[in-house]
Amino acid sequence: MLRKSLIKNNFGSKIKALALGSGFTLLALVFCFGALELFSYLELQKGEIRNFPLWNSQIKDQKDLAYQWGSLVPLPSLPTIKSHHSPIDCRQNSLKDLEEGRTPEALVYAPDTFIFGSSHGKIYRQLKPNLKDVPSEFKVGNHYLFKTSYATDEFGRRKTFQSSLPKKMNLLLLGGSFVFGEGVGDGEHLGSQLALKMPNDHVYNYGIPGTGLAASYALVNDREFSQELAPLEGVALYFFMDFDVLRFLPTFSMGKMTYMKDHTFLEVKSNEDIEAYAADQFPYAQKLFFYRQLGKTSFAQYFNFDFPQASNTDLQKMAWTLKAMKIKLAEKAKIKRFIVVNFPNQNTAFFSVLRKYLEEEGIEYFDFSNWNLEQYLDEPFIPCNGHPKAQTYKLISNSIASKLKEAP
């Protein structure tokens, strides 16, 4: 009896000691994080920002493709950018405004522009059909970086100016806001520029702002192209961006963005086994909520860390997804050539690995990795926004049109 009592007392003492130790450890962690949060906040007030080397590392080797910022340096760390009118300081935007993709005075996309959510039966962000002259503007301080409008056709595609000549082929453009043409008019985006260069092709702009490969896959899987396209054979172009990889995972830097609540997620096991999910479905809604809450901390903003790092396996899954798109488009839209286009001025690290997997899957690609648009244009991208200007789309469409005329 006495022995049982001693054992009980000894066990109780250990539990108390463990609880006390855990309490002190938790208190120490809270204190350390609080001190780090205060330090980060004070540094941010000075306009400082750091890249944390543990997360923002360089490529280690072909077996371990690590994420690196490259051309994706966050806007708050950009210096003053000179425009043709006067210097513009991008840092006039608060971190919160930049994460939301807008300034207090500007509205890039009207709130009622999109349809999304499993409750609507859509697992990808979709532009509403028949939008007409929707205002779109971006302003930093007193400077308008762009002030334009956009419209969509009866299927929610960006309005594209076409020639009246007879058509011989369909040309489908797939991708995100670079394909859609954020910041330029209906006659200036990539689709309209290609239609001008290829007047005998019927060009369809399926670009969806704020999305990546997952949404394009979901779109291809969902749409009834026989009802949306002219009854012709065609070519499809998917425009690859380096931040496609970040959205595909998604990494913390992308997941904390508020527009990711309208994102699409893929579970990829092979090119024949892919499932798409809406961001408001479990567990993705909870994951994005955690990212957004962590993203609000001064610590995350100051050290600018990112996780998880992209691996070769992630790039292979993207290649499988592209292969599945190629197969589905051939069946549903009479697509005879499916081509991945690496947009110029991107971080070449991702595509250098993806290219190997594209070749293994038999996917054609146009690689503009060696392009430096600043060699041809004084200001190829919209300052503080990063999207191509009309002159940039014109230059790129010339090269794409020339390549498409070459034999595959």
C-alpha cells in the first residue's frame, strides 16, 4: 500500500514538473517571438526588409531544386522606379495593400468580376461572361500606372480583336494575368496582338487573373469546347511563369495573398490521376487561413521567408498536369499542337528543370529564357505592378507568331 502511494506521489511530481517545464518553455517562446515581432515591426517602420537565407536559398543541385526569389523580389523592397513622368516610389503602398494586389485608391478588378467556389459548382476562378468596359486602374500615390478597362465574351473569355478574314485554325491561350492582359486594353493584350499577326487564326484568350496551372487544368477539364470554339483544328499555348510553381504548391508567399481564397488545388499522382479542389474545401481553406494569419505578422514581412521549397518532384507533377491538359485538349478541342511557352524575363531555375520533364512527356515548348526585354524596350513592365505593357505583348507576339509558322 505504501509502495503504491509512493509510486503515485512520484508520478504526480513528474507530471507537475513536466507541466511546469512546458509552461516555462511556452512562456520563453512567447517572449522570444514577441521580442522578434517588436524588432521586425520597428525595422519595417524604417522601410527595411530582409531575405532570410534559410528559406530563400539558391539551387543546391539537380536533386534538390530550392526556391529562390530571383525576379520575384517583393514590391516593398523595390527602390524608387523612374517613369516617363516623374519618379514613383512603390513603397508608398503598405504591405497589406500590396498583398491584396491593390492600393487604397485603385481597383484592378471589380469585386463582381469573378465566379468561384464549390458552392457555385466551379473549382476554378472564372471571369463572368458578357462583361462590358469594366474599369481597371492601378495608382501609387498621385500616379496612375494604368487606367483602362476590360470586357469578356459570352463564355467569360477576354474580349479579343479579330480580323474579318476567313479562319483556318483555332489558337487557344491559357494562363494567368499575363495572358489575360492586366493593365492593358482589349485591343492590346497578347490575344489581340497575336490575332493581328495571325489574321487567319481565331484567337481565344482563356487567361484568368490571379491563377496558375491548377486553374488552367480545371478549366480544360470542365469546359465544353465544342460549344465555345469554331469547328476547326488548332493550337493551344500555355504560358508558364515562375510564380506558377509557387501557386502550384502553394508556398507561404503565395498562400498569404487574399486572392488565393479563389485558388484551385491539385492532387497529382500521375498524368492520368489528377484531382482538382476548390480553396474553400477542406483542408485547403484551413491551410490558407493559417498562411494569411502568419502573413500579417511583422516577423514574416520583415524576414520575407518562404516555404515549402519546390522540389524536382513538384516540377514533374506540373509536367504530368500539362500532359493531361494536352490529352484533354486533343480530345475536346481538336488541338493538334500543345505548346508550353516560358515567358521572358523569368527566373530560369524552374524552367530549366521543368524543360527536362516536358521532353520526357513529349510536350513541345518555346523557351524565351535567354530573352532580356530591357534590351529591346525601355520599360517593358508596368512599374510597381510587374505586368507587361502593350509594347511588350507586341514584341512577344511577333516571336510567337514566327515560331508557330515553323514546322513542329
